[in-house]
Amino acid sequence: MKVVKFGGSSMADAGQYRKVRDILLADPGRKVVIVSAAGKRNKNDNKITDLLYLCHAHSQYGVDCSGVFELIRSRYLQIRDELGIQLDLEQEFAALKQRLDKKSITQDELVSRGEYFSAKLMAAYLDFQFVDAADWIRFHMDGTVDKENSYELLQSQVRGKGVVIPGFYGVMPDGHIRTFSRGGSDITGALAAAALDADVYENWTDVSGILMADPRIVDDPKAIAEVSYDELRELSYAGAQVLHEGTIMPVREKGIPLNIRNTNDPEHPGTIIRESFDTEVD
Ligand code: ASP
């Protein structure tokens, strides 16, 4: 079984949802799907998560954020309508706006709604089961993840059918939603892969893996086919930021290989990251 995570650019619009579906249909082993909030559709676009942070800041200062909120709401409704998904999101958005206006929602809970709505839509589109991250990712009081409890909770909720899980958040012992730091949906995917003993954790993004050079400097650099965890650490010291730093540990301790793939070039094998690569010696 494969756990697959799609980042914000893979969730940005209806066209990207179609690509995600094709990727899943191409391999029936891809059964557990983690999604980010909708990202940028083009260079000048906004990330939904950024808009949610902005909305919360507005409300804290007593400034009306209806305009920004409408940008968020309309992005999801547009995806829904373009794909013909039957899902009543209007009521959920209205209830959310009310809580925002009354200042009765925390920043973490508000920004987590980007991933939540992405997952609701994707689950309905694929006819997969929606499993809320709030129902299995448990944080300790110090903000670290209670892996033992979280893994058991996820195992008890995943049955034969495919599932879609929102990335980026979980709950504190008191039940409040808490998010990881930015880019944290990668961690959700790694935790799900570890909990379910996946054969591989595929992390789908908008580049074909770890590139051999900075694409802002070198035109169309090639991706590195294989990297060990230790080499990856060296690369991230050197500034190559592909994954959230908290992604490695959960999969490394279970010996699960991590495969970085490109949603816009699904035939490309991407980069495989694992403990070591044994070269065959005759
Ligand atoms: N949407 C969140 C962010 O932009 C989390 C993620 O996409 O990984 O940081």
C-alpha cells in the first residue's frame, strides 16, 4: 500500500484535481491520500493558507476581512462546481465566517481549514472516505506528536476503501486544533505512512525530485535518482529545501522509502530517498 501526499500546487484548481485522480487511478496501491490547502495557480496568485493567516490577523485588529474570506470561499466553490462535485460547503463557510466575526476561533483552527476543505472536496471527488486529521493526530502538551496514540487511532479508522486526510494539523490533549509549522502537510503524510506501514511514501509536488542544481540559476536541471537520508540532510544544510524537516524521522524509523514525484510530470520516477542503496557486486 502506498501513502501519497499532494502539495498546494497539486491542489490549486480543478485541472490539478483531475491530474491527482489520474495519478491515483494509474496505481490501485495508492489508497491513502494526504492533501494540502490550495496553493498558487500562477506566479501572481495567493496561497489559501496565506489568506487564512491574513484573515485572522484582520479580525484580531477588528478590521473586516470579508473580501479576503470571499477569495478563499470562492476558490473552493469554483473547484467544486467545475468538477461537478455534490457537496454543501456554503453552510460550513457561513458558520466559519460567523466564528471569525465573533473572534471565537483560534488562528490554528482557522488556518487548518485550508487543508480541511481540500480534503473534503478531494474525498467527494474520488469517492474515498474522509478521515479528519483531528481524529487521529494527537500532540503532547509540549507540541511533539504522540506517535503511539496517533498511529493506533489511524489504524482503527482506515478500512479497505481509499481515504483522504487533510495535512498540516492535529489536536492538543485539550481537544484544540494545533497546526505544524508551515509546509507541515509533509509530516502528516510521513506519520500516516508510518502508522500504516506503507510500502512507500510518495510526496507529489511541482518538481521531479531533488534537483542537481538551482533551477533559478541553471536551466532545466536533472533530478537526482537516489539519495540517502544522510545525504539529504547535507543537501538541506546546503539550502535545498524540498521537504519539511520533520518528514524524515517517521518514515526513516520504519524503513519506508520516500519518493518525491511531480504531479505535472507523473511518468518521471522522481527521487527515491532511503537509508542506503546497496550496489550489486558480482
Ligand atoms: N498549507 C500549509 C502551508 O502552506 C501546509 C502545507 O501545505 O504543507 O504551509
